[in-house]
Amino acid sequence: MSKKIRVLIVDDSAVVRQTLSSVLQSDPEIEVIATASDPFVAAQRIQSEMPDVITLDVEMPRMDGITFLRKLMAQRPVPVVMCSSLTEQGSETLMQALEAGAVDVILKPRIDTAQFLEESRIRICEAVKAAAQARLRRLPSSGRPEPQKKLSADVMLPPPAASRAMARTTEMVVCIGASTGGTESLREVLQVLPADSPGIVIVQHMPEKFTAAFAHRLNGLCEMEVREAADGDAVLRGLALIAPGNHHLLLQRSGARYYVAVKDGPLVSRHRPSVDVLFRSAAHTAGSNALGIIMTGMGDDGARGLLEMKRAGAATVAQDEATSVVFGMPKEAIALGAADRVLALDRMAGEIVRAGG
């Protein structure tokens, strides 16, 4: 049996520590080695045993999570997943956490309904597994539940008809999918794009309410307009739309006009929003008028959808291993033969500009 991922949970709430421990240890690949009520207790624990991953609360006594994260990444880098009861007010703080070196952000599990708790369990365990594989950058100073069946994009819309490539007659649309490490990678790409770049539709795995802050941050850094997608938004040159957390995003077409649909639905490829759902919708509606890009992230969400885009005539690109924080999603797409090209992160923007030329 392969070595388990050793996790240290840092949270000032005893209830949260107990709930997170139960959630994580329900996965046979994860072991909770300790819990800590604040960063000082966590630092003492790290001295005796270094975990593979730390889950870290934002607001704690004696030292806040962001300060501890910065100290940790400067001195003894370890993959950190920020865990928070996310609100709109706190989402900007979590953006700071990602900039400070956190691998991912997850919501604290709630026990409102059995479905919500199970979806939380899947997301939290997946985030920890992805973090354990992440490439880090050092910054300056009981019973196991039955695994949930991994649903495909079939639950949202049928597969595209075979060999039905669409002629290049309309505006080019760029569809991007990313997960772990994608927030900073997307910033690097979008920040260098000119204001008249082709319309972009993005699925980045992240919690509900967090995407609005993410889009707002990017909008202040980029020449393109960047915003969280709303149902019915038109896809236009100079505009990047980001899927709202906890909702699927589909590309739709009316005549020569592209727009997006924001929909509820089950987790697809263990995610909502799902890259597979976006890519399949692009294969249906855009064909050769689309460019599909799959970026850093764990798992295989988007791999099959990218292949469907390629078969529909779209140009397809996967991020290379060297520049991926986690080479999971791109690796799976490449293995399927879904990517026409494999490119480093710093070449993505040029590819988008060429596609829209």
C-alpha cells in the first residue's frame, strides 16, 4: 500500500478540528497526524514531525493564518490548504493567502444536509491530495464511506455528434480550464493579454463566492475586462468570464452570437463547475471557432472534454509539466491525445492572441 498523506489541521475551533479530522480520515489515502488550536502549537508540532499538507484556518488567536502562512513559506515551505467559512467579506483575505503561497482554498464542512456534507468531503479530500503533489515556491521573508460515482458531462448535456466540425465563420472563443495552482497561473496569462483579445470563458475550481473576488482582482490587473459570469452574459472581445463557484458554466450560441449559461447540477468529474461541462458545450456550439486550453490541476476534469473539442475541429492546448503546479489534468489530456500542442505557461498568452488574430 502506498504511503498515506500526513495532514496537520490548524483551527481554533475544536468542532472544526474534529469534523475535518473525520472527513479527511474517511479517505484511505489520508492520515491526520495531529491537530493544533493555533499557529504556535502548530509550529511546535512541525518541529517533531513535518506533515505532507497543512489545512489552515484564516482567523485564529495569537497569530492569524496569513501571517503564519507567510512565515512558513519563507522558512519551511509545506503545501497549505486554507480552510475558511467563506464570505464575500473574507474572500479578499483568501486571495492574499493564495498570493502568499497557499495551494488551494476550501470551505469548512457544514452538516446542513447529507448531500452537502458528502460534496464537502469529496472536495476537501481532493484538495488535500492535490496539495500533496504541488510544486512549491519558496517566498521571501472506522468505516470508509462508499466512494461517490464520478459523473461525466453526460449528466449536463449529451456528447457532441461525431465528425461535425463547424466552419470558421464566427468570432473565436477561448475556453480555459484549471484547478490547483490555476489562480496564479491564470493571472500570469491574462495579465499580459491586450485589451482586444478574443472572448475568454474560464472554469477555475474554487468555492462559491470566492470567484467574484478573484475576478475583481484580475480585472484590476488586466487590460481585458474580467468578471464573474452571469447567466446570459455575451462572450465578447476584450472580456473574460469566470464561472461562478458551485455552478456549471456552458457556452451557448444564438446565430453568430456566443453567450454563457450558468446552471446548477451534480458534481461532474467531482467538480462544480466542471471543465468537462464547459469544454463539451464548446464542442457542441463552437467547433473550429474555439481554442481549448487545459491548465494545472489534479485529476482528469477537462481531459475528455478537450478531446471532444479537438474532434469538433477546435485547436487544443495543454500546459506542460515544468510550469504546472500539479501536472494532473494536462497529463490526462495529453495521454488521451486531446492536445494539439503542449506549451509552457509563458507561451499561453501568445497562443490566445494568435488564435484571435
